[in-house]
Amino acid sequence: MRRVSILGATGSIGQNTIDLIARDREAYEVVALTGGRNVAALARDAVALRAQVAVVADESALPALREALAGSGVAAAAGRAALIEAAQRPADWVMSAIVGAAGLEPGLRALEGGAALALANKESMVCAGPLMMRTAREGRGTLLPVDSEHSAVFQALIGEDIAAVERIVITASGGAFRDWPLDRLDNATPEQAATHPNWDMGQRITIDSASMFNKALELIETREFFGIDPSKIETVVHPESMIHALVGFHDGALMAHVGMPDMRHAIGFALHYPERRALPVERLDLVKLGQMTFRPACETRWPALRLAREVMAQGGLSGAVFNAAKEVALDGFIEKRISFTRMAGVVEEVLNRLSAQTGLIDAEVTLDNALQADHLARAKAREVMAV
């Protein structure tokens, strides 16, 4: 029986992971489930999966969680320290699906404990990719990508020599505004940005899809995960979202991962790795699909892609600064304090200001340094938005 934990159990990735585990319940011992504020969903799943502990991030929600778990045998806890403790509990496989930089330390602690870390938290690699890879290389744990794009690349590279790779093509849906005239984007609302044409995701990640900040993070993550030169990483808009990524080799061949847009593809591959098992996902009917289309990823429409290139060129802790500024700018847009198009401007200004600060961007990539860069970038982003 495999011991598993799910960090971020109440989000879309966590819920899809629970769906797969619940279908083969007797094969797993559920150690820990964590969630943000959704006590009802967290308690429901913890009881159904007979988890050892359920942890809610919001400490004020602890009484409600205890009440919901009363008599179930599932322990209740809350707060940052409890989350870290849950991540450190012995487990064979841990899903890291906490959204944002908040997921960095819990995932790292699980990896240090020797778990196979199924990484859906792309911010971990963006903020501290060298640290995550170094921890995995030292034999403490295994990193398995769960973003659909990086899972696709990972699968295409099995049995291949990375030195033979000529390019990696990351596809993007284009999000809610892919067909909007550029002059309308200034007036786009959070409600409009949070409606994805292909995927059922949370508000923040859906807005990140519309701005392509999500894809910008994925470009950086590709570089960190696979150690490939940024000049070999491409982006194309693929509205149908059936091809998740392609790997091109020196002989001109392109290997693509093709399938219906269902996150259980990537989650299931990571859950069963190195085996490939049957999954309850819809099969792609190519005749019914008819065609697949591709468009250039325009950096005028999506300046986040240009900023990602600059971050990859700069390296160091610039990814931590980029992500923190993005998260604050996203908060500002959701709260309607800044416009949709202002988000990229905020991030660029923070990157420019902090890049000029000696000893910050070029500091060693450690957890403490990444968290310090994150803290400074958030403060600077708030300062920029206040002007």
C-alpha cells in the first residue's frame, strides 16, 4: 500500500488527484490532506479517504474543521507550521498543488523527506528551480512534473538523450482574450478573464491564462526542469488544447503528447510512474475533432512572455521576483485596483528596480534567499501599484 499526501487537496488539481485515488482506494494509505479555506470539502474528502490528518491554512477555520471531523478519527490542524509538518510526514508520493509561492516550502520539505513529489506547483521551479533540482539529485526524493505541458515533455523524453533535443514547443490555449482586439484589453474585467474557453480551473490560474503569465511561468519551469537553453524553448497558441507539448530532435522529428484536455492524464502518469495504467479519461476522436490549429504567441498581446525570456536570461533569483510581483499584480487586478494590461507593467517595473539592487538577484538560490526575494518583490509591487 502506497502512502500518499495531497497538498492543496481542495483545488482543481487536488480534486482530480482524489478522484483517481478514490477509484482504487485500497491501494493507498492517505497520510495528509491540506486546503486553504474550504473546510467542508477538506473534511468531506479527509473522512472519505480516511486520512491521518487534515490541515487548513486559515487558522481561524480550525474550530469549524474540528467540528466537521469530530468522531471520524482524522486529526485536525491549521496554520503554516501545521502545513509544513503535514508535508514532512513520511509518504511515498506527495501531490504538490498549493497555488503560488506558498507551495514552495511544503513541496521542498516533502522532497527532502524522500517522497516522489508530483509537482503541480510551477512556482516552486520558477522561484527556486536550482534548489529543487539539487535536492532531487542528492537522492532525497524524485521530481515528477504534473503541469500538462511538462508532463508531456517528460513523457516524450523517456528513453531519449536530452543532447539530441533541438527544441521544446510549449502550447498555450490563449485564454479568454485570445480573440479580443488589443484595444479592448485595457477594459477587460476580472469576471471576463476568469472564464476559460477549454479548462475548468480556479479564478487565479484562469486569469493567469488570459494574461499568459501562466505560460510565462511554464517557460521558466521548462528551462529549470529540463536544463535546456532558453533559445530552444518555443511557445505557440493552440486553441483546441489537444497537443500539450512537442519535443523536436536534431533529425527533424517532432514527438507530441496528444489527448483530451483533462488534467488526470498528467496526474495519473505521475501517480503510477514508471508504469502507465488505464485512466478514466475521454478518448480523443480525431475524425470528430477534424483539425487542429496553431497561431503565433504574440508578445505585444502577451508581454508576460517577453518578461519570461528576460528572467531566463538573467537567472538567479529573478524568477522569485517575477512570480511574487505577478501574484501581487494579479491581486490588484482581481480587486479592480489596476487594469488587466497594467499587470505586466507592474511586474516589469519591479524586475527592473530589484535587478539593480546588488546582491539580490544574483544571490545563491536557497530557500531563505528565495523567500527574501519574494518578500521584497511583493513590497515593491505594492509600492509600484500605489503610485
